[in-house]
Amino acid sequence: MRMFVMSLAGLLASFSAMASDHGDELSYTERMALYADWSTFFLLIVALVALIRFWNK
């Protein structure tokens, strides 16, 4: 489980770095919308993994 959390943290860091690479091309609201999209995606993945782990017990 620790490796899963660490890999999710690494993916989130890489996506946030990728989003910040746009520099001045994105406005503040566009950048926040991009972060919200990715955080929702990762929350869905975490919920799916938790559901699978609960189902297999």
C-alpha cells in the first residue's frame, strides 16, 4: 500500500510539473481547472482501488 501511495504522489507531482510548464500560456483559472481535473481523476483511481481491496476481503 505504501508503494501505491508513493507512486500516486509521484504521478501527481509529474502532472503538476507538466501543468506548470505552460508558464504564462494558462491563466490562473485554467491552471486550477487542470489541477481539479487531475485531482478528480486520482480520487477516482484511489476509490476504485479501495473498492477492489474491500471486495477481495
